[in-house]
Amino acid sequence: MNSVQSLIQPHLLAQAGFAAVVVLTFAGALIAVFPRNILYNILGLIVCLTGVAGLFVYLGSPFIALMQLLIYVGAICISIIFAIMLSRPLHLSVPKRRLPKVGLAAGVGAVVFLMLAGIISRTPWQPAVSRSSDWSVTTLGHYLLTRYDLVFEAISLVLLVAILGAIVISGYARRRPS
Amino acid sequence: MNSLTTYLFIAALLFSLGIFGVFQRRSLIGMLIAIELMLNAASINFMAFNRFLAPDPIVGQIYTLFIMGIAAAEAAIALSIIVALFRRLRSINIERAQELRG
Amino acid sequence: MTSSWFQDPTLLAAALAALLPFVTFALIMIFTRPYPKLSAAISIAAVSVSLVCAIFLLSSHWHLEKPIQYAAKWIISGDIYIPFGFLLDQLSLVMLTIVAVISFLVQVYSLGYMAGDPGFARYYAFQSLFAWAMMTMSIAPTMLQFYVFWELVGLASYLLIGFYYEKFSASEAGKKAFVMTRFGDIAFFLGLLLVLFNFGNLNILDMNSVDVTARMSPALITLSAILIFGGVAGKSAQFPLLTWLPDAMEGPTPVSALLHSATMVAAGVYMFARIFPFFSHSAAAMNTFLAIGTITMLLASTMAMVTRDIKQVWAYSTVSQLGFMVMGLAAGSYFAGIFHLTTHAGFKALLFLCSGVFIHEFETNDFFEMGKYGGRGLKVPMVCMTVAAAALSGLPPLSGFFSKEAIMGGLAGLHNPVWLWAGLLGAFLTAYYSFRLIFSILFPRKIEKTHQGEHGGHGHGHDGGHHHVGIYWVMAWPLIILASITLVLGFFHTPLENFLVGHHGGAEAHGGHHAWLLYVAVGLALSGVGLAWLEFGRKGASQVGFVEKIEPMSRLFANRWYIDHFYRRFLDYFIYGIVSNLFTRNDRRVIDGGIDGICRATVGSGWALSFLQSGMLQYNLMVMFAVLALVALYFFF
């Protein structure tokens, strides 16, 4: 055991984990974007989001990582799957892909990436002078219910309205003969 | 792995992939998935700044949480629109939704 | 000052008098419109409170030394300071009392006249609005506040003239009154602006002080005085704008009594008197006013000689008497103008209210018809009307005699005798046309007593129904009160004069009280009456006036000297023919053409650009992002 431990350095392990997470993220993102079958896309999205959750762990917040899994993977992806199931098995008839459009999209994506990369590399990032090191979930909950409670309420209201709107929109379409 | 720019580049790449997806997909659900990718890229940025720059590491987390809430709302609305549009057009192909064509 | 709001009886009374009618107006319009009786009760109660306040103010300030002014800050702009409040001096107290008395009597009288009218509550609301505007105007401390309420008076008058709005001629008359007075008001406002910019203050007391001459050049004073006089000409129906007043007789008769005889039209003359010292700084302007007053008086008198409509006669006579007042004021006799205004308010309201009784009974406006159907059977109004007509003609013991004499005295003081002769001619004509009317009713050529029951004068009064008796007396009481005022007011000449001009000193021009003038004036009035008697009164009289025998003259008079025709022609040829034609061309060619061009260009470019608009969401987004990215790249590198 000891030899294994000495063989594999902790920071090396961490780096390997980080690489795995990054690979997971991008592999998922590619699967989410490229294949024409929509079910593959969703699976890719799930993989990608899991990878992002891993990145959050590396960024020091297991709580947000958990929330990411819970909300994105657990709720949003599932609701997308439901939407696919509600709208007939059209996903089976895969739409054709047109090369000019893909090329154009790739071009725009590249331009945007270039822009972002340029901004990132050109900006001199300065950390704040004094930084607290309080990462506890307790503080987070405290903040949510004190300083950010108005935003919290607003988000709740937005969610409520969104759900009502979703019901109205889809319900309205149902009543409408087409 | 322990520098801000790494994370920012990861997020930028993810964002560009999302943009590419939004532009290239022909199905609405595909576009929605790509948009989720873009939102995640934004979340990564927030978390990264929170980790490396921010004076108070709580604020970025709260922002990320709120982004998730917004994303949930957005997904609900978008999906309902997609369902309604599907009932109307019998398709979720964005290229058929051209009623505003000039 | 605000803390003593309720402790200072003067301020309280002024505020009550001025504001209560407005409260009433609001109350009636908002709450009690469906209840006519209640509305009338509220309105009359409010106006009687105003009356009591006005009389209290008048009596408690009988020995007023200097004007009382209450002002709250209203507009402050740079060095221009315009307060809002009350100015109580002799003139405004007298005017306030006149307005309150006439409003009160007219409202009581209207109980009978308007009984059963579907718009009863509305009528009282408008009456209250009018009373409010008029009273607040009377005691305004600045010309701006004066102007605001002046316009409100115009609005109330429009509403009341067009009260029978379903009747075409009534709504037309309302519009005509409104628009014609508006011409004058524009001039008025321009004049005020001139004063404001050059003098920097519209405070009446300041405008009347000598400072004006120091800060404004004589030419400027003349110009602004003539412009301001435009307002007087509009409101008091002076020469170029005089034709609206006879048309305004379309309103209910009590309204004619209230507005177009005693108060509203007098507002113009009141304004003249209000800033009389300001006007008198400019001799040229005063001469202009004198000419305008004279022309108006003579024109209106001639018109009154041919009409057969009882209200029209009094309307023309109002115009001519207003012209007379303007003459008096312009001749420099401040007191004579005001005094005539006061007495005229009394006897003219009386004349209209009497006419109202006749019109109400016989349902016609033609006084020859009234005579035919037994108009003299209505004893009270007949007697009252005769008294009032005698006062109007300036016969000795009545109020009109004193005030006319005062004006004549003022005119005699002028260097040019033309004005005096014109005044005397006017007096003669006035006596002639008033008694033409009186004799026509009193001594008709034949009386048709048995006319249709409904219209028979006697029949109506007696067996027309019991409720009519009550209504008759409701209408008769104000007549009797006014008649007694007319009888006695003349004897208050001296106290009123002391009150009004006491501290003005001997500056007044009535040293010209020549004895011969008195006899000439009375003689002329009597000869006018005599001529009327010869032609209309005596047994077997032809009942055709001498004017009517001369065809072109009567046509000229009956058509109001073609003033309206001139306006119509002017409208047709100049406004419609040239100005609006030009505007139409401009509209069609330039503006429409321009707009059409823009439209075409928009449609064309839209058509061209629509190729870009594929309806493809993704392309739109793509362009958006690409541009965004390129812009960002441009700015960063």
C-alpha cells in the first residue's frame, strides 16, 4: 500500500482527475452538438453536465456540483426527454445536415472563440486585495436568506411565472385544432 | 489546473461549441441543448472568478445557483413552446418555422 | 398669514364667496346630477352664502383706506413673481357684490323659468361654475389670475349659451361666442405678455402705479394697452367683435340676463376699469377706445331699432350701453363708467328677467305677438319692464338717469364736441327703441284674447294651472327686488362716488356738469319716448317705425350693418380661398408628398431587404453573434 501511495503522488492524482473531468466535459459537449440523433445529444449533454459538476468540485464547491447534478441532470435533461416523448417519435426521422450551414456555424463559433480567447489572454486578472476563505454551505444559506433574499424571492417568482406560462402555452396549443 | 485562464479557456471553448450547436442544429430541441451548454460555460466562468478573484467566495456560488434557476425556467418555457410549435407545425425542425419570412 | 386663515373674517369671507360656487359645481357634476331639486338647492344655498359674504365685505370695508391684498406664491420665474390670491379694493368689492346679487337673483328666478327642464341640474352646475369664475376674476390680484378666470368665464358662457345643445342654432351661437371672444383674448394675452416682458410684473396694483411709465416706453404702453383692449372688445362685444352677443340670446333667458347683460359682458368693462390708470398712461390708446365705444354704441342702437325679437332688442341695447361705458371710461371719467356699469347691471338684468316671463308665457320672442296676445295682462313684469326701460332711457328719477348724466358730464369735458353729440344721439336712440318695444306690448293694434287658450296671456296666468301661479311668483320676486334696486340705486350716487374715487382726489373730470346738458339729455330722451309714442303708442298708430319706412336703411340695420356678411366673405375669400388653399396645397404636395415618398422608400427598401429576412432564426442569431464578436475583436485589438 505504502509503495502505491508513494508511486502515485496526490497532486498527480488530482491532475489526472482534472484531465478526466475536462475530457468528460468536452466529449459530452461534442456528443451533445454533433450527432443527428437527438437522444444521443441528450446523453451527451448529461455527460457534459456531469463533467462540469466535476469542474465545480475542482473549483472548490462540492455543494454547487451537487446542485448541478440535481438540477441540470436530474431535472432539465429529464424534462427535455419528456418533451421528446410528448412530441411523437419524430426524433427518429433525422433531419439532413447541410454543409454550408455547418461551415458557417463553425466559422461564427470560431470567431467567437477567438474573441473570447483574446479577451481572456489580454486581460490582466487581479485578485481582490483581501479575500475571505469561508466556503461553508452554512454561510451560503445565510447569505441567501439575508443579503440576497430579494433576489431569491425574485427567482422564485420567475420560476412560478415560467411554469404557469409553460402550462398556458402548451395548454393553449392543445385546445387549438390544427 | 490551478490557474484562472485554464478554466476560462475551458468555458470559452464550451461556449463556442454551444454557439456552433445553436447555429448548426436543425431541430429545436438540439438548439435548446446547445443553449444549455452556453449557460454552463457562463456558470464555469462565475465559479472560476469566484475561486480565484472574488473577495467573498459565497457570491459566485449564489450567482451560479441563480443561473441554474433561470436555466430551469428557460427550459420549461422553451420546451412548452417547442411542444406548442410541434402541435402546430407537426415538426420541430426550425427551418420549417418560417412564418415571419419577409 | 396662513395661520390666521380662519381668524381673519375678511379673508374667510372672500375665500368663501369665491370658492363655494366651485365646490357646488363639482358637487353637482359629480354627485347630485340625477337630483335636480337637490342640485338647485345646493347651488342657491352656495350662492346666497356668497352673497352674504360679498355684502359683508362691502359693508365692513366701506371706509377702506388702501387695498387689501392676500397672496400666495404661485409662479416665480427669475424676477417674475406672480401671486395667486385676493385683491380687495373699492372696485373689486363693488363688482363682487354686483355679481353675487345678480347671480343670486337669477338662480332664484331660474327655479321658475327652468322648471321641468331635463338639464335642470346641469344648468345649476354651469351657473355655479360661472359664479365661481366671475367672482374669483373680480377679486384677482394679478392680471394673469384675471386672465385665467376670464377664460373660465368664457367657458362657462359657452356652456350656458349652448345649453340647449340639441338645438342647432344654440350650439352654433355658443361656438360663435366662444370663437369671437377668443380673437379678442388672443390680443389680450399678447398684450399681457408684452407687459410681462417689459415690466416684469402683472400685479394689478403695480401696473396701476406710476412705475409703468418709467419702465416702458410710451409707444409700448400704447401698443400693449390696445392689445389688452382687444380682450375688452371681445368680452364686451365692442365694435369689430360685436355680433356674437345678439346670437348668444339662444341660451335660456335667465342666462341672457346673467351673462349677457349684467356680469359677463361687463367683465370687459370691468377689466378696463381695473387697470384704468394703466390705460390712461396712453392718450392715443384712450382716443382709440373712445372711438370704438362710440361706433359700437351707435351701431348697436340702430340695430335695435328694427328687430322684432324682444331679447335681441335688449342684446343690442346691452352692446350699446357697454359702448357707452367704454366711452365714459375712455373719456377719463372713471367713476361714471363704473357707476353706469352698476346701474346697468341692475336694470338690464331686470329687463331680461321680465322678458323671460313674457317668453315663458307666450312662447314667442316677437314682442308684437306678445302685445297681440295680451302681454299687458302680466302686471308685475310689465310694470317692472317699463321702469327698467325708463332707466335704460335715462329718465330722471331712475338709476340710469344718474349714471348717464355722469357719463355725459365726462364727455362734455372733452375738447372735441363730437363725442358729446354722439352720446346724446345715442341717448335719443336708446329711448326710442326701448319705448318702441314697451308701447308695442302695452298698446297693441288688436288684442286676440281668445287665442288658443294655451297662449292667451290672461288665460294662461289664471286658468293655465295652479302650479303656474307658484312659478309666476318665484319669477316675480326677483323682478320686484331688482326694480326697487333700479329705483333707488340712483340716489346712492354720491356715497358710491365717495367710496370709489374718494382717495383719487379731484382728478376726476366732472367739473363739466353743465346744467344745460342735463336738460338737453333729458329732453332728447323724452323726445325719443315721444317719437316712439307717436309711432307705436297712440291710438291708431301705424306701428311701423320711421326706420322701417326707409327700405335700404332698415335692411342695413336688420343685417347688422353687414358685419357678419363681411366676416363670412372674409372667411370665404381670404381664409378659405387663399390661406387654407395654400395650406391645403402645402399639405397635399409637400407634406403628403414627402410622407408618401418616405412610405414608398420604406416599402421599397423593405421589399429589397426582405430577401435577407429568410425567417430563419439561426441565420439571424448567427449574424448577431458574428457582428458582436467582430465588434469586440475590433475594440480589443
